[in-house]
Amino acid sequence: MKNNQIGIVGVGYWGTNILNVLHKIGIKNIYCHDNNIKNLNEVKKKFPKIKIVKNFKEFLNLDFLGVIIAVDTKLHFQIAKKCLNKGFNIFVEKPVTNSSKKLKVLCKIAKSKNLLIMSGYIYFYNDYIKYIKKILKKNYLGNIYYVSCERFNLGPVRNDVSAAWDLSSHDIAICSYLFNKNLSITNVHGYDFLKKNINDISTISAKINNIRLDIKSSWLNPEKIRKIVIVGKKRMLLFDELNFQNPIKIYNKYATYPKTYNFKKDFFTQKANIYFGSTFSPKIKSKSPLENEMREFLKCLNFKKKPSTSIKVSINILKTLEKLNRI
């Protein structure tokens, strides 16, 4: 480890959250750059001990163990490329770049210089999502029929990527992580109300093997909703991220059609048998996903460890997102 300095490019809403977590876990040598001077002045008020660097060339001439990039997606590539060429390990918020070709360029630079690129798919570090992955692996819900993801809110509205790229990318990443396989997109439907060719509302239909998925996103919604429903043969699961007391509920409910040989000759029913069992909410010890993510980044920097959200994961998710534009 040549030093313990961490750089952050972009200290808007999310960059400030990252800065807060780094400060909380004891990282002291933090340098921040942002083209918006107001953002720099605000974080300096909140965190007096950080160093602010107004000029990006001066920022690049510093010596960093790692640099965190949290700016608009359209700026990711050029900033990430400059940081890699300077010899910095980098963490880049999702979707890292707006093109898989650009991402492969970054990957080539990182490989030639033996540098780390970690991507910011935060749900890989969510303790509830990890729990769901465990019970799916144990086949506790039975064979999975269907997954529904809903991610709605009023804003933040992007002007460089659509709601599908900005919001649905989370759920695409979650489903790929849960089932250890990339999604196959079957249909995409969207509406662009605020800006032409940038969808504010989108519905993606996809499949993983025999599992069907619907992923819905909108930044034009009066209520904030973040839900995932998984329908299995034996049980159903609801993950409501905004239910802070019981975010996961497992419903011991299912429907089956009886076998015809069980009926008497003079009786037949077209109705399925509906089974209603008990519902329970598992108690899970959880930490902030962002804290888990930042701790993983620091661990990877210090011990040359491969992150859960490696460049390979990013490329696979980005290729799935690019398919949205071709359907």
C-alpha cells in the first residue's frame, strides 16, 4: 500500500452519502473534487477535515490508493480513463459507462496496469438480498415461476440516461445476482414525457431459464416504491425495501390443480386448490449496504481482493441494458 489517501470525484447527493460513510468508518485522508464549487463548499462545511481540490488536473497529480467516481453517467468514461492512466484504482457508480465498448477500453487499461475497477451495484452488498439468495439456493420457495420488480419515485430525473438505465439497472443486477445468470430481454415498453427518447417510465419483460420477470421503473410517480415479489411453487416472498421493520415477508401460500384421477367419476372441478399457510418475517441483522460496499472497496484495495461487483459483472449487466435499445 503506497498511501491511504482516497479521492472522490463528484460530491452531489450520492457522492456526499459516500463521503459520510467513509468518514464514519474512519477514513481520514479524503480529497474531493467537483466542477460545482457550491457542492465543494457544502461538503467542506459538513466535513471540515476533508481536502477540496477545485482543479481536476491538480487532483490527478495527487497520489491516491483509490478514487471513487460519482458523477453523471455520461462523464464516467473520460474521468475513469484519466484516473486509470494515472495509476489509480477506481470505484465507479453504476452503470460504470454508457457503452460496453467503452467499458472494455477501461478494462484493458486496468489490466495492463494491474489496477482495480469496482462498480457500484449496491444491492450486491444488501444483507436482505443476500438472505434471499440463500433461501433460493436452498429451494425454500420451490421452483420459481415469476419475479416482479417495482422501483418508482418522483425523481431524480436524469437527462443522460432513461429510467430503465438508471432505475431498472438495479433490478437487472439483483435478478442476475439472485439466479447467477444474465437476463434474456423479451420485450420493452416505455414512455418519454419530459424529454424525447429518454423514457421516464418503463416496463421490461425478461426471462432466466423458465422464470419470467417483469421489471417496472418510473421517476414520475407520487409515491416511492421499491418492491420485489418472487412467486415459487411452494411459497411466495415479498421484499419491501421501505418497510424498515419487516422488509422480507415469506408467504406459505400456493395454488395447485388437483390430479384428475383423484376425482370420482361423477364429480369434477375446474378450480385450483389454494393453500394458505402461515406468513413470517425473518429477523436479519443488517448493516448499511453502502457501508458494506465501501468496506469491500477498501478491503480490495488493501489486500488485492476481487470485488463481488467486478468488471465482468458490470460488462454483463451493461450488455443487458444495451439490448433495451434494440428491442
